[in-house]
Amino acid sequence: MLNNLNRILLLNKMCDIKNNTKNQIVDIVGYCGGVILSICLVPQIYKIIKTKEVENISYLWQFLYITGIILHLYYSSYYNILPILIPTIIELFFICVLFSLKLIYKKK
């Protein structure tokens, strides 16, 4: 009887290790996806700095984007979902830079 109990405990431990490894892989995928989405604004920011042209960037788009990011931040911080929270903070930084460039370079 003790032997069967030991086997069950060992199997449970092996399943926990497997699930933890799987969770770590899923977290890494989440971080990678979030970082890729976060840096998507970098080419646009670079182009604006080089050309100083911002007429095609709409204020409505920026407002909606920032609103979505703030809601995303609230959600991910509430549930403590770091693979979403950390990239979203980076994304908020980049959209604020983009918004600042729009204000600096807009034609008067």
C-alpha cells in the first residue's frame, strides 16, 4: 500500500514539474509577443524624427491607442499578468513619445 502511495506522489510531482515547465514556456512566448508588439512603434518614431512629418498620425488614433493601453495596464496589473504588463508599460512609453513628436512637429 505504501508503495502505491509513493508512486502516486511521484507521479504528481512529475506532473507538477511538467506543468511548471509548460507554464514557463508559455510565459516566454507571452513576453516575446509583447516585446515585439511594443517595439512596433519604434520604426514610426524613427521615421517621424528623420522626416519631421506627422500629418498622417491622427489624434483620434492616438487617443484610442492610449486609452486601450491604460485599460490593458489596469487589467494586467489587477491580475498580475507580467507577460502582458511589462510590454504594455513599454508600449505606453513609446506611444507617449509618438504623441509628443506629433505635438512638436505639427504644422501651425
